[in-house]
Amino acid sequence: MALIHHVITGHNHPPIVFVHGFACAHGDWDAQVAHLSPRHQTVAVDLRGHGASKGSAADCSIERYGADVAEVMRALALPRAVLVGHSMGCRVVIEAALQAPGQTAGLILVDGSQFAPGMETVLRVAFAQPNGFATLAAGLFRDMFTAKSDPAIATAVAERAVSLPRAVGEKMLIDLQRYDTHRLTASLGSLRVPVMAIQTTFSNEKRERTSMKAGQTTPYLTMLRTAVPAARIEIIDDTGHFPQLDEPTRTNALIDSFMGALA
């Protein structure tokens, strides 16, 4: 089977693999690739059904996405790499690390979360409405940016999300809830590599999103600390769900720090 679309930049080790979030694409990491590729080989992927990677709803799940990333790592014969995932991509890099442990040096989880069990009902009710997925996606992505965000970027990201094939979008949102309820905590607890979480927002059980403040914690971070007691938690305050776009300098500095600690 063909590999998912991926873009390789730079040559030096350890390599860094970037995985985007739901309804996103590899270009969301352009600022990080530009900053890091002079010192590291970077690999930015498009997950199935996203960007330049084809995929039907039947092909899409968190575990399949993790396997796809692991397959890219093996095909490129990468030495131990740091995997960086954003949002849904946090789950994907966890799965990739579990499926390719010998090629994983560490994980960076950028603004991850955990869907509540009751979210499945909310999603299915929304999807039953005319244009339900597009309406839900527009609302979710509107809340991911703040008044400090570049309006052009926020608009482009939201429009991209709404244009995701409905079948893929609905499948993956339901699959996110399934994974978070039944697998996320155990998968985190199975990791045997350093983990850093860069957290910027908090979503309550209704998926209402607010920016975090320095020193704040959330149920998701409490779960993460319990599952991975040595996890490093870093808060980028007063920003939105896309710190790699809204706060690239601060995001890059934290990735640099994590890479330095590994060395």
C-alpha cells in the first residue's frame, strides 16, 4: 500500500515527525519546519482523507492513522524520532509511538484533549441535521482562534475544515470520542519515552473552548499526569488552539527545549 503523503525537509538527526489535527494538513507546521529543518530532518504528513492523502471513511481511524505514520517512519528508515502531534494528531502520535517504539525518541502533544463519553450523543444528533457536519465544524473551528489570531488564517483554517468530506469528518469525530473513552488513558500509560504537552486551551464537556492561564490545570492534564507521571507540561497562555500558527516563536522555543533535553 502506498505511503500517506509526506514532505521531508532537512537532513540532520534526530528527526522530527509532524502530525496535524482533525480537518487540517501538513502545512500547519510550516513555521516549525522552517525553524527546525536547518538542524533536524523534518517529516510532515497528511493523514488519510486530509490534504494530499486519499482515504475513504472506512480507511480512517486513530489506530490506522498511527499505523500510517509508523509505516512512513519505517519506510524512511528513520532513526529514533520525536513525534509532534496537534489536537487529534496527539492521539495519532501516541499510536505511532506504540507501533514503532524502536524508532521513537519522544512525543510532543500540542493542545490535546479528551472527549467526554457523552460527546457521542451530541455528535450523532448534530450529524442528523441538514448540513450538520458543516455547521458543527464551522462552530468548532471558530472557537479555536482568539482576537489575537490573524483573521485570514483563522478564516482559511475554518473553511478547510468545512470542506473536509462529510463521511470522513463524521467518522473521525465519532472515532475520536471512541478512542478517548476506551483507549487514550491506557495508551498513554504504555508509553516508555519522554513526553511533553504544550497546552493552550481547555474544552469543557460541551466542547466550549477557552484559553488557558499560566499555572492552570484541567481534567485532561490531570489524566495525562496520572498516566505519564514524568510528563512535562508547558502552558502557552492567552492563545488559541493552534499555537503553531498563533504563537510560532513560543512553540518553536519549547520544541527546541525538548530536543535539547533529549540530547
